[in-house]
Amino acid sequence: MDDRDGDNDPNSDAALDPDTDNYRDSGTDEGVDADKPDSVEGSVQLSDEDSEREPPADRDGMEEAEYTAADADPVVRTGFWRLVLAVDVALLGLVIGLLLVGFQGRVELGGALTTLGVAALGYAVYRYRRLRQLVTAEGSESGAETGE
């Protein structure tokens, strides 16, 4: 009978030792654990003690601040979601429009969607710059009020 799995083949370079489930070299009697790398030199071994350590305390005894969406300035939050919507429309219009023109030859519909995408992208750039100016102006006003 033909044994194709190679476990009991005496001519193979490595055979599975049935007693230990480790591979052994046919030239030596030493077992090689299949789960361990050939060389552990330079590798970092963590002990159970290392994995149970607590993380270092925060610097200066301060706790990490938690922020929620309610903490954000309503103007910034609204501007952010407008930008997200504008960029989504821009990408969708550009991609679908160009695909329609390029692969199906539907120039009218593809051109209209591409134009819509370009317009939405222009609107997103405009809103981003305006929002950035507004936030920068508010930041400098609050700095002037506090005497910075």
C-alpha cells in the first residue's frame, strides 16, 4: 500500500515522532518542536509576572480626559458633518460618473455625475477653508480674552 503522508517514510528528511508529536530529523534522534522557532536568540520572552503588571501611572497623577461629541463646539461639529457629506457626494459622483463614461459610454449621465462630483468637491474645499478660518479666529479671540 502507498503511504503518501510521509509520516512513516524512512527516506524523508523529517518525520513525525509518534511519541511526542514533534518533527525529528532522520539523521539525529533529537526532536524539533514544530511550534517553536529554530532560533530564539534575540526574541523577547514575557513571563507570567510581566503580563500581570499594572500599567504605569499617569504622569503628574492626572487622569486621562474623556471627550464626547457633546463636548465639541456646535459650529465645528455641524461644519464637520457638512464636510463629510460633501466629500461623500463628491467621491460618489466622480467615481460613478467616470465609470459610466469610461466603461459604458453613457456620456450624458456620466458627465452630469462627474460635474456634480466636481461641484461637491469645490464646495467641500470652500467649507473647509471657511471653517478653518472661523476656528482660528475663535481661538485667537479666546486667547486674547484670557491674556495669552
